[in-house]
Amino acid sequence: MLVERGLQAMNVELVSEAYAIAANYLRRSGAIPDSLVTDERLLGIIVKLLQHGEFNKIRLANKAITWFETQSEARAVA
């Protein structure tokens, strides 16, 4: 399923599945709160990775987790 976002079409199902995988991991690890609210930062990371050519949902989720955790550590140090 494609939805237009700006000038680019995006696979909503792929983003949704990658987000679900990454968010589940991050919730279980305590990095994000256990709520139904979408974490905009995590979603933004997944969208950026997709725009840069990553189309495998597992790799999208894993890269997003790594990026999210790296950003969180950098914020904690600063």
C-alpha cells in the first residue's frame, strides 16, 4: 500500500512492520515508555532509513534500534 508523503511515495506497511519490531524491542529494554503513543523520533529514523534505500523490514528495525540507542546515549552524555 502506497501513501504519498510530500513528493515521495512510501510503503506504509513496511514502515509499520519495522516500527512494530523496533518499538517492541525498545519498550522491552526500557528505552521508550510502554504506551500506545507512537515515538516520533523512532518513526523519523525508520522513514529516513527507508528514504536512503533500506527496504528490508528486519534491517530497517535493527538499524533504527541502533541509531535510536546511539542518539539516546549521546543525549545522556551531553
